[in-house]
Amino acid sequence: MLDTLLICTFTLCLIAFLLSLIPGKQGKYCAIVGWILLELGLIQMLPGLIEEGNIFYPALIIAAIPFIYITIKRLLAEDPHILRLTWAAAIAGIIYAPFAIITPLGNWLISIVVFCIQFVFDAIGYTYSMADWNIFESTWYAPGYTTGYMDEIILGCTGITAIAILLGVIALTKTSLKQKIGLTLLVTIPIFIINIFRNVFVIMAYFGQWFPWLEETVTHPTIPGYASYFWSHNVICEGAAFILILIIAYLLFRFTPGLISTIRDILLVYSGDLQLMLGKRTGK
């Protein structure tokens, strides 16, 4: 699923986070290593994301750098809020990493998403063909090509990233196991279903060239009609996904009021340290 260096980085990151869960003074140092490796792994992904024309994730990865610095400083001080955040990150990593590192498992999840997309297309009578087990192809040729438009379903198209992050947030809640299971269903089912229709929308928008805006500017050397893919996938759906996460987060807060204070405490740590950093830069 990922290249060798990235696999090694994320594997070591996961190991470090898991070791941080073991009680003892070594926990904070393992957590620090985990956060550093996580950011390094994300930085390695920047060239590919930028090449795809993705805007949202590269901005988040770059913006995370000062937060990693604050996290390290707070972990050294054994800040309980950041230690709790690290616990949540470890849970998210445990959920996500196996799918990214173990190729058969990741392909299994992708195959489920492919099957669901095919089911929707067949139900609405939308014509398509399969260039490969996970590559949808239009039944008409792209202009200037001897093949149709193609869209490959990869791990990032399964919604596992958002699910893992939100399940990590659920791990922050001080609730019973039964409540945690209910919250897990509240997160996973809507994200999975909406993600299927997100993929359906992107494929239909790209194959049908619904958004050829600025097509002379928004181009890709190997992807014909890239503008429609860019606007549907990288702008419209990324924005919709962000709104969806906000809605689900609101529901989590509504059903687990204690989560609000936990998140607030964590945000106060980062906002206070960011203000301190900016104050130093302005000479205050």
C-alpha cells in the first residue's frame, strides 16, 4: 500500500505509540518518538499529495509542525492532557496502521468499497467498466486517448483515516464500554456510507467532465480531463468531508458532554503555547 520507507516510518511510529501506553517513565519518551515519526511520515507523503493537486492535507501537515514542537515540550513536562492525547493517537494508529502496512488487509477493505460503488452504479443504471479490480473506467474514450477516463480506488478512498481519527477521539471519552460501542457505530456507519457516495460522485463527475473549470490551468501530465477530478475530489469532497467530521464531532460532544471539557483542556494547552511562541517572535 505504501513504499518501503513510509511503511518503516509508520511501523516504528505505531510501535513507539504502543510502548508509550506501558506505565513507566519511558512512556513519555516513546510518545515523543511516536509523534516525531508520525510527522516525518506525513512529510514523506507531501510530494505525492501535491502532485495529486491535494490542498487540504498538505496544509494540515505543514501546519502541524509547531504543534509537534509543543507536544514534545509538554510531554517532557508530563502534561496529563497531552499524555491523554497521545493515548488517543495510539488508538487511531492501531486502527489505521494494519490497513496501510498489511497489503492484503488494505486490499480487502478497498475491495469492499469497490463492491459497494459497483452496487450503487448498477442500481442507478450507470455504465462503467473495470480496467482492474480497483480501477473504474468510463465506457467512452477520453479525448486523445485510446482508453476511457480512469479512477483508482485506493486506501485513502475508504474513509479509514477519518474513522481512525474519530475513534481515537472516542478513546478520550470517560464512558462505559457500551457507550463507546454506541459512539463507534455513530462514527463508522455514517462515514462509510457517505464515503461510498463520495466515491460515486467523484467518478461520475470526472467521467462526465462536470467541472471543467480552469482546465487549461488545472492540469496533470498523465490524467486526461484532470480539472473535473480536481474540483470534485480535492475541493468539493474534501470540503464536504471536513463539514461531515464537524457534524459527527458535534454529535459526539452532544452524547458525551465530558468530551467537551477534555478537548477544551487540550486546545487550551496548544493555544496558550502558540500565543507564547508568537509573543516571543514579536518581542513581547
